[in-house]
Amino acid sequence: MLHEQSACGIPFVKDLLAELLQSCHSVFYQQLSAWVLHGKVEDPFGEFFIAPSTDEEGREEEEEGGLLANYTINWDMVPGYFSKAIINTILFVGSSVHVLHVVDS
């Protein structure tokens, strides 16, 4: 939403929105980097669009063998400028890196 509104024609508002976007993107790229490079969801406030799956009681679900948590996409949190294909690729890459880290340790 913020990204869509940043195309405002009023210079003061446009500059203010650009500053807000920069702050938001900084947090987003840190979360995205942690996921894609390390297979970790670093999201204490539930702002990232990838999250561990949970059961009805809020506990993280695990695959058979207990090695890996299942991860899901929260489509409501996905920025509008990403395609579904990109988001699914991000999920796949982060999940793969997560598996490699689990197997390596």
C-alpha cells in the first residue's frame, strides 16, 4: 500500500513517503536475506510473508522425523510488486537452504 501511494505528485508528501519506504524496505531486506541466505525466519513481530506452519494450538509443525519445520506463505503480507512465481521461488530457496543447514549440523 505504501509503495502504491508513493507516486504522489506533492513533493513534500512524496519525499516523506520515500523515507518511510526506505525504512520499511531496510527491515524487509534484512528478513529476506536471513531467509534466502541462511534459511532462518527472523521475524519477531510477524511482519514477514514467510512463517513456520503452526497447528491449531499455535505450535510449529514439524515434518516426519522432526528435522524441519514446514513453512507457509502469508499472501496478505506479500508486497504487491512481487509475482506469485517470485514468492514461490523465495519460499523454495529459503526452505532448501534451511534443509542444508539442518543436515549440515
